[in-house]
Amino acid sequence: MAFEGIRRIVVAGGSLAGYSAVSELLAADYAGELLWVTGEKQGSYSKPALSKEFIQGKSEYSELFLPEIPDARGNLRVLRDARLSALDAAARTVQLEDGRSVEFDGLVICTGAVARMPAITRGMAGVLGLRTLEDAQAIKAELVGKPRIAILGGGLIGCELAASMRSFGLEITLIEGAPTLLGRTFGAVLGEYVLDMHQRNGVNVMTGATIEELVARDGRVAAARLSDRSVIETDLVLVGAGSVPATGWLEGSGLKLADGVVCDATLASSHAGIYAAGDVARWHNPFYDTQMRVEHWTSASAQGRAAARNLLRSFPGATEAPVPFADIPYFWSDQYGLKLQMVGRHDGHDRVEMHETADRALPLLTFHKQDQLVAAAGVNASRAVMRYRKQIEDDAKSRQRVAEPC
């Protein structure tokens, strides 16, 4: 592949997507300058481990970091603890927070997402979210005093934090506005299983409730007043209320934004030479023929590599054309020694089937829409879930071939 005329490519973000994009560009023997603005104080690290192994003390700090990327050509320049503050897509320049402006020929946006912190949780001591390594370190520091903990949100982060906190025997109240836990993620049936699992492990789960007010004492959170008028005495509030794509620095850039950077099937943004990958990218997934944004580890890795390859293929002189990125979403969660996994999308399903496993106490579910398998989920059923993933992918590929014009 020829790379003539490409003087500088900028990769924005030290997330897994950014790490993968940089790795792919160097592996492709790109010889121009590669500027990686990570936004991280140190190297890229494993975010899935933060709410589990790291907080539980099963992983050391040094074990979180991803391997250094080989730089055989010496053309990689890494700016750590630096962030981009603005983009001018038409002028092809990015601006750093210190005011410096950098021109580029190609840009891969991998700035991920930030924790959603409801207004009532902001500006009060003893209230923490979890998105970064610094967040996880702050939470670990709070555990020394064995606090009573209220967790806002029964999604993946909230449930994983509850399981981790219970491993220390701490008093936990988990507050979720929906009728079950992880219902939006895994569906109602598995959501009920997760709810029961947390209750069996000693978590006080309050569903159908939200925090309306946090009460402070001496400048620090002391209680949470809920929508049902009950009051939870607490020493620490952990927020697991989801996340939002980190696109604030892209406002006014000229890029099309809508719940992320809007991209086509190849992960190309609305401006030539600018691609996005990972949590920040909202792209057209050919397998589903719709726009989606996926916040999962495996997708971020694959998208980072795909965006980098397609960026190089988009320049004049490339011998290959950009290729659509088609993906079957996959994610997992480790709680109380069990592995929960899901593949596909269960949105809009009209039928759920239960399947027997070797351990009949652990569920394995398939989700169907108009007699078509669209998703599968299971607990400690990795092989079965991965078989269903292949079936969903094969079916999607077959539909694409049928849909292609003759």
C-alpha cells in the first residue's frame, strides 16, 4: 500500500480503540508522522478490570496497562496527559488544551465516553463515578474506612461495583429505576436472575426507585433521599448511571454529531480523512442496517484497527478501497465468580427460549424476532454463547448476500 503525501496522522484518545488504531497504523508500515494524543497520564489500560479485579485487589496497578506498541520506524510521537480541545474539520487542524494547533492529513477519533453524572450527584464529597483508572483509585481509597455504600444505577458498572464491594463484606444498597437489574442489557428474564443473584449475596436492591436528593453533613454525603420518600444512610455514593460519548471538544468542528460521531459503514465521518472508533463512534452497521454505538471492549479493539486501515485506504494511491465494518456486538460481565455473556441485540425480540445447560441452575437464553435468532445470553455458558454468535453472524452474512443486487 502506498502512503505518499500523508505527512501526519493524528490519533485522538488513549482508549483501547486508540491503542488499536495506533498499533494497526504502525503494523501497516505507515512512514509519516503518527501523533497520538492519549489524554492519559500514563499508558493505555484495561478498563473492564477497573470495576472488578483492580478494585477487589486481584490485579496490581502495573498489571492493568497494555503492552507498549513497537515503534520500529521511530515515527510515533506520544503526547501523554494532553488533550485536544477543538477540531476544525475543514482546515484539517486540531487544537490542544495548551493552545497549540496541529495540522493533519488523517485523523482517527477515539476519545471514548465519560461517566454520566446526574446533576444531584455533582460537587459533593463522597460521590464518585467510575470511568477511568483515577476514578478506580479514588474508590479504592474510600474503602479503607469500610463505608456504607449506595450505588446509583443497576447497569453493568453498578452491578459489578456491587459485587466487588460485597467481596469485602461491605453494606451495599443498589438503587435502580427499572423493575429489574440489567434488564436493558440482558433482557427481563436474565435481569430477574441478576436481581435474585445480588439479593442472595446480601445486596439491598431497591428497584423502581431513584435518588431525588443527596443530603450532606459537614460537606460530605451522609444520606440519599429516594423517590419513594425513603432515606438511605450512606457514607459513599457510587454512580453507575451510564455514559455519554466524549464529543464536547468536537462541537462546532463541522463534523456531524448525534450521540457520538456519526459515521458511515466504513467508520468514516462526515469529513474526508476523519474516522472514528470505539465508544465515541456511531456508525452504520451493515449486519443490522442501522446506526449504532457500541460501548464494549471487543468492539473498540476491532473498530480501532478497522478505522486505521480504512483511513489509509481512503488516501489517493491506495491499492484497496475502504471496507465496511460489520459487527455482532458481544460483551461480558463477571459477578460473584460467574461470567454473564451476551451476543447480538435483543431489541424488539418477540420470543425468548430457555435452553438446558450442564448446570440447570444457570440460564442460557436465545432471543428471536420473527423466527430469526437475534441474540443469545448465558451464565457460565461461553461455548454455547459463542456458537450462537457464529450462527447470528452467518445468518447476517447470508441476508447481505441475498440483498445484494445481481
